[in-house]
Amino acid sequence: MSQYDAIVIGSGHNGLIAANYLADAGKKVLVVERRSRIGGATVTEEFLPGFRASSCSYVSGLLHRKILKDLELHRSGLRLYQTDVGASNVLRDGRHLFLFNELGRTLREMDRVAPGEADRLTAFGLRLERFAQIFNQWLLVDEPPSLDEVVATFIDSGEQDLFTEFFTYSGLDLVDRYFESDIVKGLLMFTAMVSVWGGPRTPGWAYVYGHHAIGEYDGHMGQFAFPRGGMGSIAESLATRGRARGVEVLTDAAVQRITTTKGAVAGLVLADGREFTAPFVLSNADPQRTLLGMVDGADLPDEYRVGAERFDARGSMARVLLALDALPDFVGLPPGEGPQHRGLTILGAEVEAFERVSDAQRYGRIPDDFPIEFIIQSVHDDTMAPPGKHVLSTGIQQLPFELAEGTWDTEKGRFTARVLDVLETYSPGIKDRVIGTHTITPLDLDREYGLPQGNIFHGAMTLGQMFDARPVPGWGSYRTPVAGLYLCGAGTHPGGGVIGAPGHNAAHALLRDEAAGGWSPSREPSGRAVGRAPLLQRLMSRPAVRKVGLTLAKQPGIGKAADRFSKR
């Protein structure tokens, strides 16, 4: 037996972030990883010789700036960068929309596709920024607020309507309230359909949009970056930093059970029989795998165990990775490299398309047609593919985890062929450029990467499963009834995406509890009302002032200056 101060189960980014903060506090930390490589769902893998891709998450737009600052990951090899493009929507009729990382270019593009949409985008952006000003106070907290506290804070801030919009609306209700163009609505709608069970008209999914949109890169809200070398570079930099501070990382180390003594953590036993002791264990695995699979049921109160069993993990997706011998062309766009190759592109992002896919999901069917998201990181990162070759990484959302006929193992080949058929309708000739493919189904996400039912968030991001109710109400999210056992994965507050907050918060919860000799729920409200919106926001909310501001921002030189001024 080996003795540690804390053991972390899982080397996903949240687990490694927790390990780093505990090591910085002087703890002797062990990280155990079931797979043969670190990273969990934040991983880069070679799927064909010379062709590498981010297997699960593939852009970095949520990783919290405080964590980046605290851990100085650039000193451990992490290189984040942007291209000029954010997101794109390409439709079969040849219409297209590009959102750039420069404000002026985006405003001009919005007016190109639909006069007046630039003004509506600005109005929406001001509301989104106001939402972030209130909500962001709860991202890095070791004791999440209750829903009652969140509602009260929005009301006290004079923004009850804002709470209603972003927590109770459907995705369609949200975009309909601000926009008129179908191609704009479709592109924004995609963000609300990521790993959800439902469709554009399902109440509550507006929050999934808000969760992604209030992320940032380099101070710019709603933007993302690419890590050079793929998303695995984030995990590698965290592991490098942790090891330099004494963190031990074991791979091929599946956990059989978490051991306890008199209702408190004693350590854990691996599947191969090795045993380690520690007074604290933090699990980056999903809540149900941890609480229902690794913990003895006798150690959990009945009510808590039932709450864990009821945690809703529905909402699956899949990836098909393509090795290409040349860059693909797309309908309605000139041949050769263009904005559609440099950012996150959605093919066929239309409200009714998402609705049809959700109907198939409900009945356990693989849809005949579907929107496809993709990135081609090899265009701007030469570590991802051989010279002159490319990797097209696709994502297909709103898929059923359980199929009405067959299983994902039996249907994988047919699904891959269907994805290629759909791609061919947007990119004629792409099949002739395919060297090879690799498909990751919802079942693969669950079985290989530990994402329950293929849900990248470890559990649905619904109002009843947020804040202190994620994953079980009444336990401060990270704590459990087993003294010394903490949850630090995406199934805790504030949820999924490569945000890092669960790992940060769980480590700080542990350290606070240790210093206090235990945990008792705070009775003090954890939210604070936010005062009036900043002057610039208030001015830009006036249509006449906004019109002048937009006219200026659309000018190339002034637009770039506005980008610098708008940094948070």
C-alpha cells in the first residue's frame, strides 16, 4: 500500500486541474487513469498513421482565464491560438454566413445576409454580456448557490426577464426574440443543440447556448481558440506542470472500488489489486459511475443514492474523423482555402433540420439527414496531418444512445456511410478525397472515454440539474455523504465543456473543509446583485446611439480598435 494526501480518479482536464491546485497547497497527490493515455475527453489521438485529431472536445472557448493565469500553462507547453474565423453556416442552396473574430467583419457579414441583422446581433450581444456579468460570479465557487438564490440575484439586479430568457426558453424562443434571418437563427441554434435530448422547441435549452456563449478567449466573450497539437495539449500541459510539483500519474489504472472506514474515505483499490490509501479522494469520473459503481451502496443514504440514480445523462453525439488527401470544396463557395476551412463550420444549420433530428432521437432512430459540424485544424496546425493532407473532424448532435433496431456497434459502418453521403451533398467529390475514416459513436464515448450515454457534459444541463442540485441536491455539488469523497467532474457545478471550474472548485472545497474540520452548508446567500449596466452598455442599448456605433464599427480600421476596446 502507498499513502497519499489525496487521490484523483481520472486524468481529464478537471481531474488534472484539481491535482495541480492540491499540489500547490502542499499535498502529495496521485492521479489514476483507466486508459493508457491521459486526458479523458480532452485528448489528441492518432487514428491513422500521421493523422491526428481531438477525439472528443476540439476547441477551447470555456477554459477559465483565472485557471490559465493561476497555473501558467503556457510555461508547460500549452499554445492557444486563433484564426480569423469563429463559426460558419453553409447551406445546400449555396447560402453561407461567416462570423469572424473581428467585430467589424462580422457586422458587415450580418448585413450582407440580412439587412438589419447586425443591429439585432449587437442588441443580443449586449443582453448576453449582461447575463454574463450576473452569472459569472458563480463559476468559481466552492459552494454553488441554490436556484432560489440565483433567481433572487437576477431579480435584485433588475434582470428577471434575462433569467427567464436564458434558463427557461427553448433555443428557438431565444433566437426568434432577437433575429429574423433563418441562416443566422440556424447557426446560433446549433450551440443550443450540443449534446441535448430534445430539439429547438424543447424548453430550457437556451441555457446550453448561454453556457457556451459566455466563454471567452483573450478577453473576448463568445470566442474560442485552438490548442496547437489538439485538445490533448491542454491535458499534457496540466500533467507536465503537476509532475513538476510532485503529482504522480498512473495510467492503465482502472478503479475497482473506493474504500472506506466508518463512513469516511480510506483510499481505493484498482482492478489489478493494487491498493492506495488517502484521507481524500476526488473523482473526475461521472457522478453515476462514481457513486453507483465505485462506492459501496451501504455508505450512501437511500435518498442520496436515489438522487444519483435519477441524474439525467441523456443527450448523445458522435464523431466521424476523415483523413483527406486534399482540402474539400463546398457548395456556393469558391474552390481553395476559405473561411469555411479555418473555424467551426456547420453544414445545414437550420431550425427545422434540428427539429427533424430530434424526432429521430426520440424514437431511437439514426436520422437520414442531419446537420454536420466540423473543423479542419490541419489547415493551420501542421502537427495534425502529413504535408498536403488534412483531417476533417465532424460532429453529429442529437443522436439516441439506445437504438430501436440494432446497436451502435452493429450500425457503426452504416452510420459512417450515411455521414459520408450527407457530406457529399455539401462537398461534391469529397468521397474521392477520403484516405480513411474513424468513427466514435455515442456508445464509444460512453465505453471508451467515460462519457455517460455519450453525454459530453456528464449529465443534462437542465435547470433542475444545475447549481447546488448538480448532481444531487443538498450536498454543495462537490461533496458527498462519504467524508473525504469529492466529485470534480463535469457532472458538478457549473457543468461541462472544457471549462476547468469543477476541478478548481472541488479542490478548493476540499481545502476549505479540511481547514474548517468538516463541511456544513453555508446559510449566507452566495450571490450578489449586480448594479446598473456599464455606461457603454446603456448607451448602446439605445437604438439611435447603437446605429451610430454600428456605422463606425463596420469601418475596418475602427472595427479593429473596437475589438481591443471591448476586451473584458
